Amino acid sequence: MMKSLVVFGLIAAGQAFADGTAAPAAGAPQPPGTFSMLVPFIAMFAVMYFLMIRPQQKKMKEQQSMLNALADGDEVVTAAGIIGKVKKLDERVVTLEIDRGVEIKLLKSTIAQKTSSAGKTA
């Protein structure tokens, strides 16, 4: 009789283990919950947002406001390093005078920075 109880106990324990319903042993660590597994990913996203995404968005807004504030006579530097004075502005195209009588047309988006406005340093 004792032998049949032991065999039945082993069979029941084996079935419970196969079903994944076996109770953990006393003192065994519990598996982490779903929320505790998501916390590191949320924290990494927050760090990436504040260290990379947000500063880039701020820089883009500053660049766009600088381009919108351009006026005739402003001295600018292009992304290629060409320094010139704004002669004419369109919605997308800027005409720069890089030397007396030498004018070039560029896309407005290629202007990297404004160096001075009408002879005054920025």
C-alpha cells in the first residue's frame, strides 16, 4: 500500500511539473513579474530620450528659427564652409554674394550659421 502511494505521488508530481503548476520549493526565488521586466526597457528609453532625441529636436528648432529670421545683408556660413552675404531670399533658395560681382544660389537648408548681421558680430 505504501508503495502504491509513493508511486501515485511521483506520478502526480510529474504531471504537475509537466503542466507547469508545480509549486516552487521553499526558499526558491520567484520568477520576475512582467512589470519588473519592463522597467529596465522603460528606463533605457527615458535615458535615450533625454540624452539624444530631445537635444536633437531642440537643435533643429533653433536652426529652423535662424533660417526663418534670415534677412538681406546677413553674413552666413554654408554647410560647405562658404562665407557670403545674403542678397536675395526666396522660400527655398538663397542668393549669396561671396565676392564682388560673384553670386551663387543655394538651398536655404544648406546655411549652417549666421556670422553677422549688417557688419555686426553675432
